[in-house]
Amino acid sequence: MERRIFGPVPSRRLGKSLGVNNIPHKICTYQCLYCQIGKAIKMQVNRQEYFKPEDLVNEVKTVLSSIKNHHEYPDYITIVPDGEPTLDSNLGELIEKLKDLKLPVAVITNASLINLPDVQRDLLKADYVSVKADTFNTETWKKINIPHKNLNLNEIRSGISSFARQYTGKLVTETMLVKGINDSYNELENTARFVKTFEADTAYIAIPTRPPAFKNIQPSDEGTVIKAYHVFKEHVDKVELLTGYEGNAFSSTGNFREDILSITAVHPMREDAVLELLHKTNDNNSILALLIEDKLIEKLQYNGHNYFLRKFRK
């Protein structure tokens, strides 16, 4: 039988995450241009049962019991399948049974069905919910997410707002930036303004870092990502970048090279902050110059300040 539980894996958002794949491979409501696991095999919007919740929970128990080192024990159980998790009509029951294991449960959803009352009831049971926020412009949405023909973006917007008013857990958004599609100033401003209306805990900005489902799809460049970060910061209190490798990006190692590479993968760092970090670790400026020369980080200017950002690709 194909394994439906994976990890624990490092996650900047969730620490160590044990993944639960509650949907068969690539059954989804969207056909996102940038999807790292390929094009959807089947697109649908009707919810149904795929796996018995108790079978998935038993698989989770087996994995948890095999973890001998407590340092490797997950911080979250995350429902993040190869398709859209809310297509699972047993999602609410699955969340409840997983929470019996005394670990918080996260759900990563594209939010395409969040206007449905039964989907909202299920998601309200989770401790952490991440919703897709690539764009809230209908034309761009159809271009980047290629939604099922029965979906309506205005209904999704209303559904996110309605869910946010009821939800007491941690609600975050993720915006995937694709070059030339959803990364213009007007697009970013429109998205950030909507995210502000429902007061997400954190707005994450990401770029495709693995081969996408469709050819000729490029991630936004570093300068555009810094622009996006600042546009979002004008509206949302907490904004973070998901542009580098997963890992404990905020841990302090006392090693300047490791610290700056991990931090700038999540946050652009102003030059004064970088120099302060350099001073704390007793390194000299030559290591910073070498990182730029090796194309591991890039120095960019924005609003009169120099920023350092992790390079996404060599």
C-alpha cells in the first residue's frame, strides 16, 4: 500500500511536521501553473470519502511510535496532501481523531471550497489553517490557478472572510509569486488589502523553487519579492518570505554564514542588521563579500536602504 504519512520534515512555519496525505495523488480543484507535483490528474469540486480516518490515524500512530529520539518528534501533524484536502468529506472527523494524539493539527488548503458551510465546520476544528492567496483578481486567478469551472472567486473571498470571523486558531495566508502574472504592484496591493481585511496572523510570500507543472513558468525575481514584502508590510503586521530551503530559519547558530543564509531566505535583511549580526559572530566583511560572489545572497536597494536577500537559484 502506498504510504500516506510522510515525515517528520522540517518546516519554517510549523517546526517539525508530520504530513498526512488524505487525498489520492493530484485530485484537486485547481491546476496551478507552478504546482511542484505536476498537473492535476482529476479536477473536481464535489467532496467525497477517499480513505477511512481511522486508517490514516493508525498509520500516524505507527510512525509516531517508531520515533525514538524525542528531538525528532513532530511539533504538528499537517494535513497537506497531493491534492486539495477539503475535498475529503471526512476531514473534520480526521482532524478530531488526530487531535486525540495530543499534537496540534494544521491544514494547508487552497481555500477554493471554504465558502461551503461543511468545509468551514471541518476547518474550525484545526489548530492552524493556511489559505492560498495568490491573487483576488478574477482574470489573474483563472490564469495562475486554473480553477475548476464551477468555482467563483467572489464566493471564495466571502468564504475566507466568513471563516476568519469564526476561527480561533492560527490563520495564515500564502501568496505564490509567478513572474509577470501576479507580481505587479497593483496585483500585490490588491492581494495585501484583502488579506488585511481578515487579519491573518502571518502573510507568507513564496516563489516556485522546484520545477513547475507548466513549462516557461518563472519565479518572480529578487527585486520583485522585496517589493512584494514591502507592499504587504504596509497592510499586514507580520509578513515572511518562503523563498529558500525549508529548515529552522530563525535559529541562531553563532555561525554568520549559516545565520544570514537562513534568515535572508525568510526575511530581507537591512544592511545595518547584517553588520550587527556580523559583529556578534566575530566574522569580518570578507565572508559577506564571498557569499555575494558565490551568488548565495544578493544585495539590493529599496527605498534608500540596502537589503540582503537569499538567492533563489544559481
